[in-house]
Amino acid sequence: MPSLNVRIDASTLRFALLGGALPHTWSPQIHNSLFDACALNAVYIPLPIVDGAALPSAIDVLRQSFSGFNVTIPYKEAVIPFLDELDEAAAACGAVNTVRVSEKGLLTGYITDGLGMMRALQEALVDTDGADALVLGNGGTARVAAYEMLRRGGRVTLAVRNPERGRALAAALAETQRDGAGRIACTTLSDVSGAHDLLINCTPVGMYPHSGVSPVEEEVVKRCGAVFDAVYNPPQTKLLEYAQRNGIKAVGGFGMLFYQAVEAQKIWLNHLPSPDAQREIFRLLSREI
């Protein structure tokens, strides 16, 4: 991994991750490695805010002294009232993970999680344009995944535990797209049927320390052309094991984390390492994780 060699001075560009407890975040390693590869005088730090009452004060500091910041759990929705504007995807998904701070201190919110997921699939040579996707879950990650698939002209089946919440999410997503109502449906995780081009797991099932379990049975996986698991710890989940055992392309969640950071830096600076350099950083960080 490139060594971080940032000289912090009055001209250093400052970026941060705003979230709750952040003991295991990989975002600083990713962002600082990307800065280092571009020889940028910039630094990225975690900014844990355990008490939500401190959020307004933290955002004031970020507005005045930083060039941009990321937002993670539990503030992806709570941050929105403090922003000056949202891009189309963030407004449609009702969540923000990236904020750009203008020279005048204006805060614009974006969501790059879905773009990061799509880039990870692209790097694995999985075609997402017009694809039929089975999306597991009804939380924030499921929302951005379904939004991106619909935006690419695809069809989405949400598979959820709570049908009422699932139907509400499907209806909200349908409104974000022309002819969206005809391209999104909802079922329960226990009633998944049919074949799909792509299965996207957006549930925490299989995440450490509760690894070794899958959100769906192996028979469901067999009917899918490719599998993406947003879980990246452990890197090899039971769901991905099912896919690989059946000769189905399997893509882990670290790519989403990495490439959403790439998309964030594009918004902040429009300056990135070459695609080959990005892949090398990804390879080295993947090995470390």
C-alpha cells in the first residue's frame, strides 16, 4: 500500500468521516491512500460523534474548516436538515453519505454507496444495465441498490422480512423513476422464486461475529447469474460460498466501500489516481483486510 506522506500545514485540505463509534473504519486508509497516490496535500480523519446532540456543532466545524466529509451510521438521514442542497440521488434515497463544502461554506449532500456498488460489480465484469435484480433487505443499502438498478433500466424484486415496510419502500422507489411502478415488486425472504440476473444482499446476515449463515438458501442462489454481498467482514460469507460452489460469479462488499470512497473524492476534488492505480490500492487494502 502506498505510504501516507502528508505534510499538514495551512494549505492542507481536510476531510473527515462523521459517524457514531468508529473503531474499525477503513475509510481513512482508503482515502489517505488515494490522496497519497495523487501526491495531494490532503488528509482524512475519523470524527466520531457518540452523542447526537453534538451533531449541529460538529457540522458547524466541518462547514468552516473542512473541504468535505463522509457520513455514516447513525447520521445519514439526520444530517440532511443541516445541508443547503441535495443531489438527485440523495433526495430520492433520503440519505447522504458524502458532503461537499463549497468555498462559501455551502453544504451539498450526495449518496455514493450505490455508485460504489455498481463500480464494484463493473470491475467484476457483471453487467448491471437493464438487469433483473433480487435485492435482499429494506434498509438504506437496499434502497440505494434498488435505486441504481432502476436508474439503469432494470427490474427489481425486494425480498424482505417485513412485507409492509417492503411495500412502502417499493412504492417510494417507484416514484423516483418513470414507469418505475412496473419495474419493482416485493416479496418475502421465505417466498423468493424465479431466476434473476443478479442477487444483491443488503442485509447484515452473515456479518462478523455472526458469520456462517446466509440470508437465503442455496437453491435461491443457484437461480441467479451473479451474487453481490454488501457484507465485507468476513470477506468470504456463506452467501458468496454458495455462489462459488455453483460456479456463479461472487462479489464481496469491500469493493463497494472502496469505490464509494473513489466516487466521493471525485465529487470533492475531481482528481483521482488512474484506474490501474485504484485497482492496485484496492488489491493491497483487500489483502490487508
